[in-house]
Amino acid sequence: MAAMHGGELVVKSLQREGVEQIFSLSGGHIAPIYDACIDHGIRIYDTRHEQAAAHMAEAWARLTGKPGVLVVTAGPGFTNAVTGIANAWLSGSPMVVISGHSSMRETDTCSLQELDQLPIVGPITKWSRTVQDVTRIPEYISMAFRHACSGKPGPVYLEIPTNVIMKKCEAEEAAFFPPGFPAPRPGVDPELIRKAVELIEKAEHPVVVAGSGLWYSQAFASLKKWIEYSGLPVFTKAQGRGGIPDSHPLCFGSAVALVPGAAGTAMSTSDLLILLGTRLDMFMNFGRPPVCSLDTKFIQIDINPLELGRNRGLELGISGDLESALTALLSAYQKLGKPRDRRAWVETLREAHTFGREDLKSQGENSSMPMHPLRLLTEIKKCLEPDSIIAADGGDTQVWTSMALEVDLPGHYIDTGLFGCLGVGVPFALTAKIAHPKSRVIQICGDGAIGFNLMEFDTAIRHKLPIICVVNNDQAWGMIKHGQELTYGKDRIIGCELGLTRYDKMVEAIGGYGELVRKPEDVAPAINRAIASGKPALINVETDPDAVSPGSYALVMAVSG
């Protein structure tokens, strides 16, 4: 067999892991990888900025459950991607990052784009290494995938210096490892499961909260069977959204208490919260009042034992895979016999949910101008199909979106996540269209957030990805502006007003479809015209600059203490 350079070893190794595309921006240090993609049929989705490529790679994991692959060049290419890697780290998204690096023979010589990259990325990855020998590239890529997917998922990092990736070796010198063997599911202690059932059955008002662990364990069917047998009410958050449909009679949507509905009532009055593959993070006020009572007890099940008891003491912690745990819980319940009747508790939550949604409905039907963001969401919902995918981006905009939309399918709603990283919307939407080409993909974005990666509409046009972006244009960094108003007064606003920028014209100028909309009744027709155009599109909607989301109030409280 002919000799292969390091780039070909990278590509062949990726193929063995089932990779069909990479997300990237070209650069000299990774040229051999690009060259090999031509011969081996791996698609390169090249972006206009490495941050966008990183967000696209993470979105692949959050939309498919499989690790996304990011390939960036050395130095600034690498540093541009750091924000996207950090977002994946906090979201627990499996991502394999392959970076170029200056030649090891030129270390400390001030060579092209020389940078000590490993210490920068170490704290935000599960595993990070430098390849020193071309023959070990397949071995290290195999290790990278195993680390990204085993236990709690997350990003991993592998850098290949130019003197290594340019070198050639005979095929038999490189050790290729077995591809993508399934990681074993960590089991759960049966005695702990028995104790969990005992605690749940003693509780008066138990509530289940399912998070991203539900998605990565693909435990949707098991959760549905368990709650239907036990009669327990459930809320979802992060990548768990849609894992059990919001329309299910036992599901009450988002677990975030500031979202109108039953979440606030459930979290504050529950005497037992059962956390499934999720953390007590800022979205649940770390398990503290006023969201959770000091008397509330907690059961937490997580694949990462280090997450157990973070921020709040537990009555019971169980480490293990969520699918294994839910299967064991159902079995234990079936052995128990008839579970406790929860209908009265569920009805209490149903009444709270109905009351909260009615308040949203009145705002969502308001005909005032400039239109309220919730009215904008009402109009967008008219254009959704059952399998539509929503990507939300922005501060207030993301809060409004989470308040207004119901999610009925797993992997069909994606937002910034715990890092609160603006600019993810367009890259997330592009990946959604790649992963689900037949589904309607609508990105809902703030006018501040759209500025980060607006040039990725060029990526959408070049790769023929007809996403629809709807900009909630309140002419400001809304959450910051309202925070300044609430904290310092309306006469102390500074550095956060943007004006009515014509983002639609910018997209139109590079070959996409764009419209400016001011009237509520014109939103849905504009979106439908955008869909009919077959082009990547941006609908720029002028909205009420004085509408303040619950997220703005929460931010002020968090910052002020």
C-alpha cells in the first residue's frame, strides 16, 4: 500500500468512526486534512469564522447525539474556536476538536501562528493531547472519540503539529483501532433504586426534572413508561426538552421557574425533586429559595458522580446511566404493585399551568405596535410544522422563545445553554438543516445576537442550507438595556442601543432573502414568502423596545445579589 501523509490518516480514522462531515475553516496547518477529504469523500462545511464552525460541531452533537468534529488551524484559528469549545463543555456536548499546531521543531522560535495551545484548552475539555508521531494519529483519534462519548459527554481536543501531519508513513506502520465500539452503560445499584422508590412513594408532591442526560442516554421511551406507570409529573430542561412531549398529560414543559406555567408552583411546593441527568444550576436557582423550598428533599441520578449533590445536599444520589436507572425504576415500581394515586397533585399543576399560559396568551394576541415579542412568537408558531426545528439565540429573545413555544420532539429545540453564549443561532440552525434537511428550520434571534455570526449567511448560501432567521429587533441589547433601567434608571442607559439596523438588506445583498416587518399580521406571510424563495432568509421584525422579559429581572437579581 502507498505511503500516506498525516492528513490522510486523520480522514481515514474519522471515516472509521462514522464521520461523514467536518466543520471547519481552512488554514495552512490543516491543509493535508483538506487534501485527504477530496479523495475520501468527507464533506467540509467551511464557515467564515472558526467560532461558527465550533458552534456547528457542538450543534451536531446536540441535534443527533453523535460527536461533532471541528477542524481548525493553529494560533488564531484555534483561539477563535475557544468560545464554542467552552459552550460545549458547559453543555456536556460530545465534540472532537482537531487543531493544527506549529512545527515542534520550531518551538520558541516565533514561527507562524506559534502558541502553546494545550494549557488554554485543558480546563474546558475532558481530554487533550498533542500527537508527536504520525503513525499514532489513528490511535489518538480513536481515543478522542472514546473520551468524548464515555461517561458524561463533552468536548475533547487533539492537536497535530505540521511536522507530524505533513510526514508520510506506510499504512502498516499506523495502528488503526476498532471503530466506534458502543460504550458500556454504567449500571445502577438495585438497593439505591429500592430506596428511591420508597422515598418517592412517601412524598406528597414529588416532581421529576429530566435534563440533557435524557437525550444522550436516549432514554425517552423508558421515561415515558415510568411516569405513566407511577403517575408522576415531569418537567424538562436543556437537551431533555421534547424527550417527553410537552403535550403529554403528565409533562408541564420547561423546568425553568421563570417560564409562566406550572414550573414555579411545582418547584416551590414540591417536597421531593427527582433530578434525572440534570444539574441544580442557575436555571433552578441552584436549588435555593425562592425557586426551591429549604424543606424540599432531592434525589439525583447522574452518570457523573461528581455532579451528585452540587449546590444542594441530597436525600439520595445515584450514579449511573439514565436508561439503566429508568429501566430499574420501572421494574421496581412494577414489583411494588399499584403506585400511589397522584391525580390530585397533577391536577394542581395542571391548573397552575393553564393559568400561566392564559397570561401568555393575552400578551401573544396583543395588537399594539411596535409588536410585543410574544405576539411575534404567536405569528411564528403559525408557520411551524410538527417536525420543525427551533434554534433560539439572544438574551430576552431566548427567554421569550422558551416561554412561548412547546417542544414535542427530542432534538428539535436548541438554544445557547448554560454558558449563555450569544451568536450560536445561525450556526446552530445551519447544522439543524444539515442533520434534518427535510425539516423546516427557524432561528429566532435577538438583534444583538445576530451580529456575531451574520456572515454565516454566506455559509448558508454557499452550502445551500435554506434556514429562516426571524430577528426580534428591539433596537438594543435588550437584557442589558433593561438591566440598566431597572438598576440605575431610564436616564442612565449607555452602550447598549443599536438602532433599527437593516439586517434583512445585508442578507439580501449577499444572495439571500430579506424582509423588514412592522405589523403583526405581516409576520407569517413574510415567513411563508421566505420559505417559498428556497433561499437562506432573514425576516427583520421591529418589536417593542420597552418589553421586559422575566430573564431581565432575573439577571438584575443575580448580578445585584
